[in-house]
Amino acid sequence: MPDSSFPPPALRQAAQQTASLLLEHGATVSVAETAAGGLISAALLSVPGASKFYKGGVTLYTLESRLAYAGWTDKDTSTYNGPTPNIVAGLAEHVRAQLGSTYTVGESGTAGPGVSGSGATRNRQPGYVALAVSADAGTYKRDAETGVMATGEGGTSNSTVREENMVAFAVLALTFLSEVIEGNAKL
């Protein structure tokens, strides 16, 4: 029988480390996530004592939700060409302003299976994620690739590529947040 515990081990470890740092620094966090689908918030909330550091979060999966909850305009949706660090920075900054947290971690990616290969831009390839952490010092940005792609490109089946990338995106987001809290990230 497969392990059905939540969060998955890597995500649990990242959430526990982030929670410890937030508590140690007396800091709070909010979340603006898209492709992770709520996993970042769920992982943080799985840590006992989360009410001491978690201010709230939004899952901004559709462009319509970004219009309603992220301060987007019709122009933003009409010019949208996939996730980028600058777009995610805007999501994080907006949510931080609304919730008044010390930090807001933002995430948007392409979980897959989706289009891959020469027909897709880098930010539309399965496994691409854009991240941002909004803080008093400014907004930290980065992007990454998980390496989890559809069968034939990374060995992962189409039925699991999406889930694997969602978990990987959440782990990367929490790891990035931890780096910012520790002072190990650059603006």
C-alpha cells in the first residue's frame, strides 16, 4: 500500500523548516499560489502552531481569480503569456499588502503534462516555475525547472507529472522563502 501521509516527506520537511524560521524570527507569512494548487498553504497549515505565523493565502489558478483577488486588470489578462518572476512578484506584493504579513511567497508554473518541446516557450514547458517572496526589503524573484516532464522526456508518466510538479513547486517555494528569511537570497 502506498504511503498516503500528507504532506509528502520533502514538502513536510520544507514546511517544518520554514515554520521554525518564521517562529524564530517572530514573522508571519501569506501565500499567493497558482499551479501548486494550495499545497504551499496546506503544508504550512499542517505544522502545529501555524496560527502563530500563517496569515492566509489565495490560490489564483485562473485569470478570472487574478482579476477578482490579485488586483489584475483586463489588460493584464489579455497580455498574459505564461508565468514569469515579474508576474509572480506582482501577485506576492498584492497579497502581502492585503494581508499585512512579514513575507508573502508567490508561485506560478506549468505543472503539465501540457505542451513540451520546440513548440512551447520555456515558461510553458512542464516543470517550469516562477517564484517570488515579497518582504520589507523588496521582492526576491527566481525561476526554476524541476526536470519532471512527460514520458519520453524525463521518465514520468502523464498521469503523475502534474502531481509531482505541484509538490516540487511547493517545495521550491518554501525553500526559497527559507533562504530569504535566513538572509541567503539576493534581490
